[in-house]
Amino acid sequence: MTVDKELEKLSRLTPPTATPEARTRALAAAMQAFDTAENNATAAQGNAKGWRQSSIINWIWSPAMNKKFLAGSALATLLVIPAAGYLAIELTRNGLPIIDQTEIAGNLSKSEASKQPAATTGQPVAVAPQIPAGNVSLAEQSVAVAQALQDKEAPALAKPDASQTSEYDANAALTNKPEGSAAALGATKRAAPAAPGIVPQRQFAEPMAAIAPSPVPPAEGRMQMQVDPNRERFANAAANPIKSVATDPVSTFSADVDSASYAFVRRSLTGGAMPDPLSVRVEEMINYFPYDWPGPDNADQPFKATVTVMPTPWNRDTELMHVAIKGYDIAPATTPRANLVFLIDVSGSMDEPDKLPLLKSAFRLLVNKLKADDTVSIVTYAGNAGTVLAPTRVAEKSKILSAIDRLEPGGSTGGAEGIEAAYDLAKQGFVKDGVNRVMLATDGDFNVGPSSDEDLKRIIEEKRKDGIFLTVLGFGRGNLNDSLMQTLAQNGNGSAAYIDTLAEAQKTLVEEAGSTLFPIASDVKFQVEFNPERIAEYRLIGYETRALNREDFNNDRVDAGDIGSGHSVTAIYEITPKGSPAVMNDDLRYGPADKVPAEASDNAHQGELAFVKMRYKRPGEDKSALITTPVNEGNAVATVDAASQDIRFSVAVAAFGQKLSHVAAVDSYPYQAIADLAAASRGADAFGYRSDFLGLVRLADGLSQR
């Protein structure tokens, strides 16, 4: 009876005047509030399916209220306002308040409602509302609800496209996105079919912004909805331990030419925050920079190794063994034809300036780098996969660039289906003895379909057998699934990079296109054996996610990293000479003689510190070749300053990466010492990368002293 009286009182009140834009916002916000409550509510008593009984409002509201003839008519005003009021009553009765007290108080007093400021992240926000307490009747509250929704300045609310009939479906967005994400709060729009050759299954309206917390302390029972601004996922790999040469003389790992970690660290520091230690992969930071290591003279031997032993800057009782590998640089005139498929994530989470817009600009740079007889295809995925561009020669560059420009964000992320479609196109345009590669560009949010790392790993492993490799490019913050990016790249015979600026896109896709796109060797593995007569202990700096078993080195069936044209790979070991006070492990009681390989005790090898081996396969071959390099006193320098500029700079980067990832070995080595070492070895620095690195060291130093 109380509800009936309130409804009768409501029917006698005059609805406030509303503009068409306000009606649209009120409708979208009311539906969103209801759907959010619906998805988070517990099941009503006696309802086995878990729906609340007020759900019938949504069933009637959704098809009726979204028709254009209602959204733009006076009839909408008469229907929307009372319905919004009744919806508010129902939600209140279920203990789910939805309107901010300050705004309702303002509307009841006929004054303008206060406006909430934008969140500190710079994103537009919609205010989390509350029902007022006190003696205000539910009918008056309901009118205030509607007026507050209409007056709200919410530019991120979905807007209907007047050029076509559309149907908004907030439930789809909520169902397919993680709870609390900004994209999950977006209203979706099903559009008319696109022109032939462009087949995105869905297009989506602008996502609603995250709901920000009220500055006023929350009332009792208030529903709190906040977005976690940092949901990045990184592989949890502990730093390599110190190993005793007496018991474990051999170290084996896969080559790594990825650079994603350095760019992510830079993004964090320039954003005013220390990076997540799990995001720091020291080997990727070292290998981010170009070095002038000596390379092979011809393609017959695709690699040359240069080993240097030097004192450790952060520990006077240990030494560093620096291993630098340089690949043969294919001359531009001899680069093979490229068949590239751009697999582009256009899901709702990509609707941010540093995601899809930056992605489009990055791929435009790459297209301008390609040769006229190369081919490009484009596949998008968001809920379903769609072919935007069939294989097209770069000679028709305007057609390719136009297809890139028309990409728009919207939808959930069904990555597995997109990967299947992309590999099918790559197979259609397959170039024998050429480069056949899928380039996946995403913020890393795979949440529909086979979304586990293992399932996607299996798909990629199957496809690489056809000679089609994978490059993964990550964009933006908030959804980055770095762990999955690494898994896909490592198992797709490709590399992973993180693009945070257009300058980074220029570096990765233009300046380093040869090493990114044109492999000269696959399944590249390293194995280092230390001589127990000279070296007591060692620690590999980085490469934790690339570790291999000792027996994997000679097993050609075991997948490993690929190296592209002109690319370099650097690995650094911290080694402890025998008899050094830095030795951490006690001698074995019963002696190491029966545990040391026979060749290590051979007098012919007693002068060696270590023996470096490298296995690789030439493109298209199944059997690996071997390169070996002994390390002896001739590889040693007496002081840090005696090492080359490139070696000293790479060591400074190694120290910085370890410090950011909280490796105990560099605890007492200050950021200023790292900066001094890097500054003294900066060299020519044609592109300014090393100067930027110095800036990052200073930022980390300042942030660490807060």
C-alpha cells in the first residue's frame, strides 16, 4: 500500500523540463544502474534462476525505450521520468541506492546540482549516486533522481547514432567484461553490416567512464563501485639464484630479443610511479639498446660472439662475464618478400588515446616502411573476428591506410577466434622463402573463448609449424596481460614489444624492422659451462623466463628464441673466482671430483674460465648448427673503465634493472652510481635512447626517496 500511495503522489507531480540530450543520458544511466544492480544482487527468495523480480522492468524498458520515435518525442518525457522514478523505488526497496545525496538535495530545493570533478587519472567520470536520508518522500526522491540524471554532465555516456536505427545492450558489455572495468560499463550498439571486405561483427558506442567514489564518506549500506586502475598481469619469476660450479657447472637459456619490459618501466617512471618489480625483465632492458658489437663478415656464419670479463662495479670481490652476440645484417636490397597480417584488438578496452589511436599511427609507420611487392591483411576481433582487408599489395598503399583509419573500438575481446582468422589469411597469402608473420596488436585483454595461456599457447604452437610466425605488440595501461604476450610471442617464434609512444613505434617497427620481421635464425640457445678450477659460483642476470634444462640444448625439438637481421643479444653473468671472499657456498665435504665433467679437469682446458656454446637453426631447417667460444684470461680487462663504452653502458642498464626488481646483490649500489656509469659510457647516442635512460635513473632515484 505504501508503494501505491507513493506512485499516486508521483503521478500528480509535474515532470521537469528535459532536453533531448538529457533524456538520452537519463535513459542510459538509469538502465546502466539497474543492470549493474541486477548483476550484483543475490537471488530473490523462491527464484531459482537468481533474477530479482524487478527485472521485468528491464524486459519492458529495453525494447520500448530505445526506439527512435520514443527517444526523441514528448511521449518519452512522460514515460521516462515516472519509469525512472519507479525504478529508483524498486532499487531502494532492495537496498541498492543509486543517486548522490548532494544532487537530490539540490534538485529538491530547485537549485543546480553540484558537479563532481573528474578523477585524478584524467578520465571523465560519472558520479556514484545515493538516495537521501530523512523525511523526503519516495515520490519526491524519484523526481529528484530523474532530474539529477538529466542534469548530469557525463560526456562519456553512450550516444545514439542518428544515422541508423540502433539497439543498446548494456547487459552484453557487463557480461563480457571484468567487473568494475570502464569498458564493462559501456553500452553496446549493433550497427548495420559494413561494406564488402570490412566485416566487423559489432561496433560499440563510447564506453561509460568509471564510477568515481564520492568525496563524502559513504552512507551505511551504500553500494561501492570502483575501477581498479592497474590490472596488469606479469609472470611471477624469481631472480636467478647464485649457483655453485662444483654441483651445477652448466647454465642453459634461450635467446631473447624482446623489449617490452623496458618500455613498460619507462611508462611507469615517467608516470610518477616505481614499476612493478614483476614487470622488470633485466635481459629485455639490456637488449633494448642498440650496440655496436662486432658482427660476422658474411651470412655463412650468421653470428659472432664477443666475450669480455671485467670487475663488477657493485661488488669488488666478483667479476662480470659479458657475452655479446651480433647477427648478420641482411642488406635492404636482399630482404625477402613479406606477407604480414595485422591482427588488431578493437574491443571496448582499446578506446583510449594510447591504445587504438596510437596503434593505428604505429601501423601506418610500418606500412610506409614496406616494399611495394609486400602484402598486408587486416583482421579485427571484438566479440567475433572480422576480415577488414584481404591480402593487399603495398603498391596499393592508400587502400591499406584507409582500412587502418576506419578501425573503431567496441566489444569484448575474443582473441582466439581472431588468431584463427589471421593465420588463415596468412596461409592464403603465403610467400615461399619469404616472411610470413601475424602481428598481434592488443592491450592484452583476452577474456572470451579459449583465454587461458595454455590454450592460446597450443594454438600458436600448431600454427608456427606452417612457417607463420607471430609478433605481439602491447598498448596502453590497465589491461596489459604481459604474461600472455610473452607466452604467445615465445611460442610463435616471434618477439614481444610494448608501444607506449609513437617514438617507440618508430623504433620498433621502422628503425628495427629488419630484426623484428626478418629472422636469420630460429631456436637460438645458449649454454655456458664454467671451469670449477677457476670459478666457484655464478649468477645469470635476467633470462628467468627463458631458462632451459641442460639436456634441452642438444634437443632440436625444443623451441627457443629467434634472432632477426642485424639483431644483437647480450647476456651477463656475475661470477665469483675461486678463493674469493664473496663465495656463498661451503666446499663439499666429500669433494667435487666425481661431479665435475671429465673435460673440465683436462689439463688442456685449465686456463679457461668458461666455455660458451650457441645452437641455432637456419630459416626453414630442422637441424641445428653449433658455434663455440672458449673464455680465458685473454678476454679479461683489469678495470671497469678498460671495457668498451657499449659494455659499460649495458652493465649500467643491468644494474638499474636489478635494482628496480629488488635483487639483493645491488642493494648497496646507489642510483647515482648507476647514473655516473651510464653517463660516462653514453657515447654518440644518435637516437637519444641513452640520454632518456639517464633521465629514468634520476626519476627512480627521486621516487625511491619518497
